Amino acid sequence: MASLRTEGLVKRYGALLVTDHVSLDIRVGELHAVIGPNGAGKTTLINQLSGELPADAGRIVFGGQDISALPVHQRARAGLLRSYQITSIFEEFTVAENAMLAAMAAKRHAWRFWTPMRDDPVARDAAEAAVSAAGLASHSDTLAGELAYGQRRQLELAMALAAQPKFLLLDEPMAGMSVQESAAVTELLRGLKGRYTILLVEHDMDAVFALADRISVLVYGSVMFTGTPAEIREHPEVRAVYLGDETV
């Protein structure tokens, strides 16, 4: 059963096809990774899925409904959420408060300005669970501005989880991290597998091959191949174009 499906998704700038009739079928509960060289169209694809960038052709089906024309906020309320690059952290608020704001923003009628934020039990419970799942329970009362870089990325993940998504779009969550930080986030994502459907765009091949159920290789805007990590490792064209002679 597909959680999200794209059919012939296109984005062009003049004669340049940035996404070239991309068709993906992402199953419920799987962690599906998209890899490819720089300029392959990965970020453009994420932008199209999240609603930040309209498609010139094709369609996106999520939960059985065509969401191709929906704006970002309506996709988010339907449960399709993007983490990391677009998340705003409020540095003067604590980790818990940031997560509660994200939980409240995800609800249509959550903003009750005359009610203290911590008095919203649904938002508070969602935030606590998300902060714990993101590995920040011991920093719940820490100001976001005092977090280390890797912890800030964890907070961004907590904010996405607090909105109680059905599907997570993760755009290079390990970017700029140390080896130790990347390993920590890999373990966090491993713990989320099966609880959420996840599309992961990531350059860290160790993380991708450790986490992904299936991988799609994007080259010049087109899907070259989709398969399991073992199939990707052994595919001759993928090795020639992207993996080279590396052992991954």
C-alpha cells in the first residue's frame, strides 16, 4: 500500500528539466531514501512534495488523495511534514516550548492567546513525546539558543514530530554534523522506523545504507533505479554513475 505516490512529476526552468517525470511509490511505514549526485534534483523534488514548489506536470497522491494543488500548510495539516531546512527555532524559548508551539500550530483551532501555552494538555503531551523521541528529554528546559549544533537539528526533528505527522520529509538531516552527531541521529531515525513513513534525502551513505528499506537513485532529474540497499550496491549503472568503486 502506497503512503505517497508521484506520477510523472516535472519541474522545468526553460529547457532544463530539473525533475524529469519522477514517479515514486513510497509504502506505508517504510524509510525510503533518495540519493544522487549534486544537481540531480533532490531538493527540487522535496520542495515539490512539501508544496513549496509547484509541479509543471504530473501529480502527487498522498493517503489516496491528489494533493498536487494543496499549499504547504494544508499538506502539513494532512500529515505531510518537512523537517530541518524550513523549521524555525525560537532561541529564546525552551526545547519543550518550541515543541509545544509546533504541536499547537499543527491544529486548526489551537491558538488561544488568552490561555497559557503549557495549559494545553494535548500540545503538552505531544511535545513531551516528541522531545523524548528526538533524544532531548534531558534538555527539555534548556533554551534553544544554548543548544549545540547537533542538538538544534534534533530539536527541529522534535518540532516536526510534535505536529504528529503521518509522513516525514527529511532533507539532509546529517548536514554539517560531526561523525558522532551523525551516528546519534542515525540511531534516532532507526527508532522512528515503522512508526512514521519517511522520505530521506541524505549524502551520508553510511546512514542511508544503515536505515533505508528502499533507495531511489536520482540522476539528471530522473529516477535511474529503485531497490533495496543490497540491490543498489550491486547495480552496475548506479555504481558507475554514483557509487563508483566504493564499498558501502
